[in-house]
Amino acid sequence: MAAAAYAVRKRMDALFISKGLGGRTNRHLELPWVEDYQVAVGDETIQRFRSQLDYLDYMRVRALVTKVQAMNGGFRVEVADGKTYDTKTLIAATGAVGEHLKVPGEREYELRGLCYSAMTYAPLMVDRNVLVVGSELLALRAVAELARIATQVTLVAATDGDLDTPVGQKVLSAENVIVKRNATVLAVHGDGRYARCVEINQQGRVQEIPVDTIFIEKQLIPNSDLFLDLVAVDECGFIKVDARNRTTRPGLFAAGDVTNAMAFQVLMGLGDGEKAALSAFDYLLGLGGEDFVCDTNG
Ligand SMILES: Cc1cc2nc3c(=O)[nH]c(=O)nc-3n(C[C@H](O)[C@H](O)[C@H](O)COP(=O)(O)OP(=O)(O)OC[C@H]3O[C@@H](n4cnc5c(N)ncnc54)[C@H](O)[C@@H]3O)c2cc1C
């Protein structure tokens, strides 16, 4: 939305194709001890872009993009009903999703005491008992952050994962962190309104852990499939971009959670979108040409 709004400001001939408006900003975690006024959900900022694009309805297509091809020095974008759109430049801003546990109770309590973004909600965990699921860097980073705020943090780690790294050692030595190694989540239980407890199996021993909030921090999966044949991605599939949101392919830019910037915050996404639009504008002015690409070593 930010990229589209900036493209319009620059009077570029822009088209915004998306399944919906607002992406993940439409979702937020509900917690029994948090009132809406205590959190800045970014709604006002998002609303500005949303109303601008709603107003400019002519440049917006609500559809699922199914294919992106490079052709004639530009790109052809195909949507679900088979329609195609040709363009000289393209900005990929398709986001990322958190990996689900796929256990009973997860769907029921998603965003009601259970979520996938500790980075966002850690500041609300003062004096709380929280539980993090995962064993890779994403989870350990979350635990390290939460341990500075929450009363107690329990990490449920199915494997040793990245526990043998500096951040893993930090987590293991923290006084208020309990690590349940070789443990898997069996189910999430709640009171019908909020998640309240996690049932785990640690090497055959089943136990229930009462918690205030559950963070699933297994893996973020970028929605980058459409672009895999076109641009370089990192080992997890995030699109590689440079400081100006250029990918490895001239004319193709990327912004937000789908990139390897690893920011995963609304404000970062907004800034990225604006930078990508400005870079697309420069590209169309002929500034750079073939050299105008991200250096994959950078
Ligand atoms: C529960 C939750 C709460 C959060 N709370 C906060 C918060 O309080 N503060 C904060 O700063 N950040 C928060 N975040 C993170 C923030 O929402 C994201 O960093 C931000 O939304 C990323 O923006 P984006 O545009 O890159 O991706 P997204 O918001 O994921 O948007 C991607 C868009 O692309 C569309 N799309 C994807 N594939 C296709 C396709 N093939 N065809 C058409 N359209 C497609 C999607 O429909 C979506 O509209 C939260 C995240 C979650 C999950």
C-alpha cells in the first residue's frame, strides 16, 4: 500500500494488485489485561494509505497473482481468472507467514492469547508467564527479548536447534528461563475466550503448563514463490534486496516481510514500500540500467 501510494504521488502509471487491503496489519493479538488504548496498532497510519487507495479505485485490482514472468524488458503478471497485466517495473510486497503447529486448540485461540510475533508483543509481557515454541534463532531471539520483561519464559524446543549458539547459551543461562528440550506441543487449552495452558510431551512425560501468552516462533515462510525464478533469495526463501530495495533483477523491487531485511514491523514495511517506489521511479528514468541491481554479496 505504501509503495502504491508513493507511486501515485510520483504520477507513475501504477497498478496495485492484492487479495485484500492492509495484509497482516488487519490482525492483532487480544490479551485479557490489555486495553486497545494501551497499544499502538498502527491503524491510523494504515488507514491513511487505505483511504488513498480506496479513493483511487481505478488503479487497484483485487485478485490473487498466480504467475509472474519476465518479458520484453519488463514483466507479465497473471491473476487467478487468467487476466494478464504487463509492466516495466514490479514491486513484490507479498509478506510472510508464521509456521503453524497444527495441534488442537491452535486455530481456536490464534490471536486470543496465542500468536506468531513475539517481537511485536514482548513489551506487553511485564510480570507475565509466557511460553515460546521453537528451537531455531527466531525462537531464541524471542526468548532473549521476553526474558528481559516477563516473570518467566518457558521454551518448548523439539530439537537442540540453535541452542548451541551464543544466543542459545544466553537463553539457557537466564534465571527466569526454563528450557523444555526434546519436547513437543500436544495441544493448546483455554477458557473459551483466551488460551490459558499448553500441553506438552517431553520424552514421554505429558505435562500441562499454565501460561499468560503463547508465542509460536518456529519459522517465518516468505510468500516469494512467484519470484523464485526471477530473483536471488536467501536460504529461507526471502528475496534479497539492497538498501534501496532493489533485487538482483533490474526493474524488480521488493519490500516488507518478503525481503531478507528481516524487520517484520509495520513501520519498516511502510519505509520499504516507499523506498521501492522511489527506486522504481529512478529505474524508469533510466538511472542505472543493468547495473541497477542488488549485489548478492552485500
Ligand atoms: C498477529 C500479528 C500482529 C502484528 N502486530 C504488529 C504490530 O502491532 N506492530 C507492527 O509494527 N507489526 C506488527 N506485525 C507485523 C506486521 O503486520 C508486518 O510486518 C507487516 O504487515 C508486513 O507488511 P507487508 O506488506 O510486507 O506484508 P503483509 O502485511 O503480509 O501483506 C502482504 C499482502 O500481499 C498479499 N498477497 C500475498 N500473496 C499474494 C498473491 N499471490 N496475490 C495477491 N496478493 C497477495 C496479501 O494478501 C497481503 O495483503 C504483526 C504481525 C502479526 C502476524
